[in-house]
Amino acid sequence: MNYDLLKRLCETAGVPGREERVRALAQKEIKGLFDSTRVDPMGSLVATRKPTRARKGERATRVLVAAHMDEIGFYVRHIDEQGFLWINPAGGFDPRNLFSRRVVVVTEHGDFKGVLNPGGKPIHISSEAERTKVPGTEEFFIDLGRDAAEVRKKVQIGDFVVMDEPFIETPLKVVSKALDNRMAMYTAIEAVRKLSKSRSGHAAEIVVAFTVQEEVGLRGAQVAANACAADIGIGLDVNLACDTPGIPDNQRVSKQGLGVAVMIQDSSMISDAELVRQTCALARRHKIDHQRAVLPRGGQDAGAIQRSGTGARCIALGPGTRYIHTVTEMVDKSDLNATVELLAALLADL
């Protein structure tokens, strides 16, 4: 498969509350795939595809697929006299992954590249105790390498920051920042594209919500789901693959190369049991590699869909992903392809 769309999605800047660039890219990509699109008051892009296999006298089942647009990042909270930028996180970071990172600060005057480091002494003049301390996110600052007066002129409180890392492809994997959750956007678009070329069509009304602010509490999905009143919800998100050194096998959650992960339970929801059975049976019928997964901590947008309005039957799908919430998020190509295949098959079957 061609991963150019995924690359462009991953390399586009968009933190919770500032997803407009990602939304604009999605709007261009989905032209012709849906019967209608709208942007809701929170900023989620909601696209609807009418049934192509209508059943006389029956109301079509409405299926809401959620794929969040935001990536974890920062907002500028303070600019000091020397021109250093102090930041506030928008999403969950492990500070151990933030040392010596390149970043982009997005402002009204343009995008500025900089470096992210914690305050403190370099190795040459620090004590052993100082070198072993892990700083909190509040101790990190950004150096734009510019004159302080220029920084204060061009950067303001509330400008946002994303990591600056390129998308790379290996024979077996794709690696990038923001695969969580641009992977899901790619999956939704490619699955609907595949569905649009199918002769058999689909009997369900399909609504795809490219949601905002998932990383800070499933906020966009809650609004989109309440407006949609779906019968069935499908959350698309990365799953956790802890199949790497230093982690016990019984804590791996999912394993790369075994196919798309069908989520049974996470912190935000428990999947509908009948929907899980139907999905796994469909995967077996189409010979799509899949695995079941339980995630002890973490959630995704289907958790908001499940509790919206009068409730909805929900499930979550996604490829096992290594190194989540870092700039080296890694997905196996075969698992990603299986996610697209299973989503397309499920949308055709519902």
C-alpha cells in the first residue's frame, strides 16, 4: 500500500484545540467519498455516507466511526526575558522521552523550529545526583535560537508546539510522531474509499467523525456522538504493543504482526460482546489477521459514543503500536493493512 496520505497526516501539526490544519487536509482527501460533510461547533469534521443498499420500509442502521485528529503537544504558557519559551502539556507525556527534542512552534507569524530541553546543568558540570533526576514537564523550555526581542514579537502565550520528527518507512514498519491517531484517520479514509469501489455496497448509514480534543478527554467525540445518535460506534485508535525487551509477556496487550487488535476492554469502555463476536467472525471469514486485546489503562473515542444520547453498541479497532506518545511510534504495515480491511468489511456487513 501507498502510505503517502499517512505521512502527510502525521507530519501536519495539530494539538488538542488546534486541529484546523489536519482538518483541512482531511477535507481535501474525502471529497467525493461522502454525501455530506460539516464541521461542528467544536471543530470536528463529520462526514456522512448514505446507504447504497437500501432496505424498503426499514430505517438504516447508523454507524459512527470516530478517528481523532489531535496529537499530544504543548501550549506556550510563558516567555521569559531571555526569550525562552515555557510550556504546558496538552496530552500525556512521559518526561523521560522529552530530552533534547526538536520542536515546531506554530504562531500567527509562521512556524519556528526550536529545541526542547529541561532546565539544569549539562553533563560536564552536573553531579551524579543531578544527572539521575527526571524533571517534570513544567521544567522543560524551548530555545528558538533567536534574539529575545524577536521571540517576544513573534510568539505569544497560547501558541502551540508539536514535535518535529519526519515520517519514516522500513520494509515492515512505519514510524512517526502522531501515528496516534493519524493512523485512524488514514484507516477510516482508506476503508471508505475501498467501500466506495465495492459492487455490493453497504446497507448502513456511515458517519465518520474526525474528532478534536481526544487526548484531553474524548471531548470532540462526546459532542459528535450526541449529535449523531448512532446505533453502533466504532472507535479507531492505536492499541498498545508491548512486545519489546523489558516487558513481561503477560503485559504485552497486543503483539505486532498478529493483525488488527479488537479491543475487549479499556479504561473508557467495555465493547459490546455480540459486536465483538460478529467482528471476529467476519475477520475469520475474510481471512483477516486479528487478535483480541484488553488494555488496563487508556481509552478512546468509542467510550464517549457508548455513553452518548440513549447509548450505543460499541467496539474499538486498531493496530498494536510500539512506543506510544513518543516521536518513534511504530506500526506494523501488515497490522495497519488488516485494520483497513476489517473496518471496510465491518462497514459493509453491518
